[in-house]
Amino acid sequence: MFVSVYIMFLFMLGVMGAFGAEEEAEGDIIIGGAFSIHTQIAKPLLSFTDPPQRLICSRIHLREFRFVQTMIFAIEQINNSTSLLPNISIGYKIFDSCSTTVSSARAVMALMNGQERTLGKNCSSKSSVHAIIGTSDSSSTIAMLQTSGVFQIPVISHFATCACLSNRREYSSFFRTIPSDYHQSRALAKLVKHFGWTWVGTVRSDNDYGNNGMATFIKAAGQEGVCIEYSEAISRTYPQSQAARVVRVIRNGSARVLVAFLAQVEMDMLLEEAMKQNLTGVQWVGSESWITAGHLATKRHSGILIGSLGFTIRKSKIPGLREFLLQVNPSQTPQNSLLREFWETTFGCSFQSSLDGQSQSRQCSGSERLDDVDNTFTDVSELRISNNVYKAVYAVAHAMHNMLKCSHHGEKQNQSCIWRDKFEPVQVLKNLQRVNFTLHSGERVYFDDYGDPAAMYDLMNWQRSPTGETVFVTVGMRVYTLLFIILLYMLSVVILQRPQSVCSESCIPGFRQAVIKGKPVCCFSCIACAAGEISNTSDSSECSRCSLEYWSNEDRSLCVAKVVEFLSFEETMGTLLTALSLFGASLTLVVSIVFFRFRDTPLIRASNSELSFLLLFSLTLCFLCSLTFIGRPSDWSCMLRHTAFGITFVLCISCVLGKTIVVLMAFRATLPGSNVMKWFGPAQRRLSVLAFTLIQVVICILWLTVNPPFPFKNMEHYKEKIILECALGSPIWFWAVLGYIGLLAMLCFILAFLARKLPDNFNEAKFITFSMLIFCAVWITFIPAYVSSPGKFTVAVEIFAILASSYGLLFCIFVPKCFIIVLKPELNTKKHLMGKTHSRCKITLLVHQKGTVKLHLNYPLNAILRDTTIRLDLSKPNIKMP
């Protein structure tokens, strides 16, 4: 390891030539410094035949020069302190890294081994500095660490933000007072997402700072749903044509937001080309490297950069720094060429007299006043990186203070340190890891296990002041704790005409994103959610299905409770069926009243009035039982509707069956001495009706006991609504009820059909046949209609079948009688009912031994058998027929 470093050192000395410190002061402790004081370097031609020329750095960077003076100010402040490192003086050696890795490697060699060009035998492994402050970019810092890290010399950077430097395995001697880009990159991704910019372009410095920072940003942006349209890189070593090409890519791109992870030098290159091509209409989002660069906040650049957003480290105030900076003067150290260059750049003059008179620069007198200058060097309103330099110096001082046990000496405390001539750099390194102190400003300084400080950022926005100047306005703060818990206080951000930067327009609630094949995920089409699915947020990636009892609204943005549908009394269909039911019941009551009023007339008496009244009662119940099918289903209504329907209809059909059997038997019992009618008299009729009805009652009781009907939410027929209906419980029992009714109806129809041609002026069997024909037709067509009808129409079909069959029975059996009773009373006579039935009358004379004759008359009278037995006593005259 040491051999490789030795060879590298020889190479650097041979190639780079003599190299002197820009600023230097002696002390007991020496702190080295490496800053990018110049931004340009002249690269010599390497012919490999002649010794290479010495590298020449040019174009002084005023902000970096302020960093140098801040380091000197902090060291002098510590040297004048009686509480920190008392009786110990701190010296410094500061070198220019020229913003290149080659110069940075040269600077660390000089810091470690002095400025000699040759190595003698007296060279030792002891470094000439105890710690190094620098540099201002990540690549240069990595180049320094590859050399200094071998000797465990601590390097504290004030501006190297690459997340790669947190790798303790490779860079165990590295510390920094600026947060890692790992936090900044993630914060930028969240910032972009916060404003809804999901389609952005990126440009970065082609070095460790830009490449690592942008890689973290792209990864975090992907997690936030932000897509990258293009990602370009530029470097200070690239030709200007590369910057021109990058600007053309930005102009031609559809993204209106540009994330620029650039160092200041690359940012200057990009801005110059952007002004040439008149690049406007782009929202800039910048990294901490340039977002508070004062030299960019000019009217020249305001048209491009106004409204820019970016995170930067927290600013602070350093008391006494401005006064110290204003005292800088070449007269302090006349041999210092850097001070003369600074003075010439600041005042636009020259210390060299023009002999030929062609120089247009005025002569510098050295008496110019920095108070009269307003530039980056004298501006202390935005002390951010300068404060990092200040903290780095104090961190080294506190580490040395603890290492030298300055606070305690034996048992008595005094203000002195135990000086040791020899101590290893690793001892400084260990104490530096443990430092934890608070500055005069109240800011706490410490390092975590990775050598990083606590990450705290200000969110900056470039705004235009009333005077037309560009000002940096802090509009938010982002703090990362050691556990990476994020606290974001987003304040109102003033961005004039904030652009929309999306690949596809936002999908409103009710739609979902559908990725377009071959394009990034941010490029999508909006597809409406399917019925029963919703998306209640914009740009939803998928639609969520509503729960079973909910359905999507018309906009597909909200799940609302499904409409519960059942046949209610309030709707038109329910009202109409209710009216028909009540009308039928009322009409049946009217018929009952008519029958009761004319119960003694021949027509009523001939109609078997007992069964007629029972039939009218059962018809009334049939009409009224349909009402139980209307309304919200409940436990009792579900059990009542089917059982009431089954029992009342069986009672009704039983009565009709009884009337039919009476008619049929009356006309068949014509033989002399026949006793058929004895077995179907009034008592037997009542028992038959009761028996038929009890069978249905037993079926209904078993149904209700085993598996009764119950309210059920049917969600199968309709997805968008709930059909509240009565589940049958057991379909077998339901069809058993219907089957029994159908059996009785078919039996009644067959018997009535057989008796349809029996003689009579008013043959009731014909009307029973018609009524049973209607009844059977209705219930046969009911079955397919019931099975195929959805929802509440199933109930409506069942009610319609009940009403149709009930009206059929009422009209066919009772309306003809009511017509004769009310409108044709002259037909309601025994004579008319007898009509021509005498021709069919059969008279049987039975002569008994006692001299009496038994006259048996058998004649039909409207399907009712009238048996008259006349006993004639031949010994008596004037026999009267009953």
C-alpha cells in the first residue's frame, strides 16, 4: 500500500512541478484545506518525451475564496479563545484543487508531505497536517481520500454531498458537515410529486456528485410515480456542442419541469447555451449546489430561472465574519499572488503597470474599499456552505481538545492542554467521530456512524421582488432525523404560472389508468371503472369493487347503498294490484249481500246456498290474501303469504268441487230405489270441504315447521340493486302446496266437464267448467312466468295469478245468478227453472199391501235433486200433491 502511494507521489511530483500553498500559517496543530479557488485549468500537452508543463489554474471563484477566508477566520477565532485549545495554536495550509481530481490529488500530496519535489532518506510517514478541510465537490474529495485514507488522515468536507461517501468500508476517514445527497434526492422526488409533476426531464453533472445524486432521484421518483422523459449529462470537460445538444433535447421534450442536479460550473455552461437558444417555459428544480448561487440571480438569467425550486442546507449567521472579510487586503501579505488576483478581479484593476500602454485596466492602488463592493465574496446574507466550513474547523478543534484532555489536568481543572509531540492520525479520527458540541449560534454539531450530520434543508423559491430583483425565499423546511423520519412543513409557494408537466392528463375519479404499451407508466389512457367498481381519487391505478350491499354511483366515484327493491304499496304496480284485490273482495261482499238478500228465491235455493256462501267467503279471503304479497317482506309476512294463499284456495276449490259432485250425482241417481244421495247429503258435503282443506293445512304446518319461508336479499338477478323477497325455504313444500291445489282443480274440472250437458235451463255445471278452465289456464301459465320473472315481478305474477283465478271463479259462477236475480227477476221462478223438465220426469208407483200407493217423483231442478215421495190413500178423495 505504502509503495503504491510512494510511486504515485513520485509521479505527481514529476508531472505537476512545483506547487505552493495559497494560504499558510504555522501552529502547533496544522489543519489542511483544499478549495476550488479557481474554476478553469490549462491542461498541458503530454508528449511523453519532454517534462510536462506545470498546470495553471485561472478564473478565481469568489465564493470559494470566501470559504478560504472563513476557514482562516474560524482558526483565528479559536486561537484567540481561552476555552477551546488553550495554549495551543492552530496553523493552516490551504491549497487550490482547481475543481479537478488531478489538482485535488496534487493538493493532498502537498498537504501530507510538504512542497518538496524530491524525497530524501529523512522522509517519515508522519503527515504535515492533522486534518484536512475540503474539497468542494465529491469527485475531488474521492480523489483525495484514495490517498489520505491510507494514512487515516481525517478529511472533513463542507460541500461533497455524494451518497457514496457514506460508505464507511471505503471511506472510513471521511466526515462532512453537509448532508448526503441521499436525503436531498429523495426530497426532490417528493417535491416534484407534491406539485403533481409526474413527467420531468433531468440533467446532471457527469461526475460522482451528479451521477450518484441523479441515480437516487430517479429511483425515488419511480417509487413516487414520477417518470423521466430524458436524462442528460454534461461536464466542464465536454465541448460546448454537448451543452447545445442537451438544450435542444430540453426544448424538444414535452416535459415542462427540469430537475438539474448540476455543479455550479456545469450550471453556468448550461445557462449560457439556454440563453443562446432562448429556452423559456421550463420550471427548474435544482440541487443545493446552485439553488442559492448569488451570481446566477441576475436580471440576465431571471427570465429563465425565476420560479426555480430546490432544497438547500440551512443558513446561519457567523458574527464577525463580514468585518473580517472586509479587512482582506493584498497589503497584509504582499507576496501572496492569490490576494492580488482577488483584488484585481474584484475592482477590475491590475497591479502590473502597462509599459506599452495597450492595457485597458486601471492601476490598482491597494486602497480600494471592499465596503463599496457588493459581490459574492462580501455577501454574508446567505451563509450556508461558509457555515459548513466554519463547523468543520470547530469540529477538528473540539476533537483535538478532547484528545489532548484540555479540560482536566490531574485533579485540578485549568485552562491548559497536555501536549504530546507524537500522536497518530487515527487518534484524531476517533475523537472526531465522538464530537458533539453547540456553536454560539445554537446549532448542534455531531456526526452519525457514517460521518454525516443531521440532514436539514430549506426549500427555496426564486421570486421577483417589487423592485424587480431576484430573491431567494424560504418557503418550506424538511428535516430528516437519524431514523429517517420525515417532517415536512410545506408553506405557500409562489410560482407564477405554475406549469403542468404530465405525460397524460390526470384521470378524474371514476376512471383508472391503463398503461399504454411501449411507454412509461406515467403515459396512460383513462378508462371508466366498470359497473360496481369505483375510484375515489384522481389518477387511480385500479378500480376497487364495492361490497355486496353497495353499488357504484353514476360517476363511478363513490359506493352507495344498493336500492332495495320489493313490491310496495306506493309504486304504481303495487297500487294497481292492491286496488284490484280490494275491488275483488268488495265485489265478493256485494255478491254475498245479494245472495243473502235473495236467499229464499228459487235460484238461490237451487244453488245449494250453504256451499255458495262458503265459496263466497273463501273467495273474499283469496282476494285479501294477495295483499300479504305486497310490502316489505318480513318473517311473518313470508310465512303468512304462501300458507294463507294455499289454504284459502283449497277451501275455495273444495267448495266448487262439492257443488260439482252434487250436480253430477243428482243426474246419475235416476234408478228407482237408488240411495246414492244419502251418502252425499249436507253433512257429507261439509265434511268433504273440511277434509280437503285440512290436508292443505297439514302440508302448510309441515312446511312452516321443517323449513319455513324467510326474507332474503337476492343479489344474483341484478348487480346494481337488492331484490328483497321471500325465499321459499324448501321449494318442495311450495310446489306441494301448488300441486295439491292443481290436483283439486283438475278433479273439479273433469267432473264439471262430465256434467256440462245435463239438462236444465240453468245448468250450473257449465259455469263451473268455464271457471275451472280459466283457473287451470291461469295457473298453468303461471309456472313458466313465475320461474322466468325477475325481482318484484315474480311477486306480481303470483298476485296476478291469484286475482285472475279468483275473478274467474267469481264471474263464472256468481255473476250469471246475480244477473238473473237483479236484472231478470222474472226468470227467478220455480216454473222457469222447471222449464220442460216434466218430459224427463220419471214417476214410479209402488203399491203396498195396505192399499197405499207410494208415488216417487224423480226430476232434475237446476242440478239439485228434488225427491218427493207422495203417499196416496186411495180411500180418501181430494188427494193434494205436496
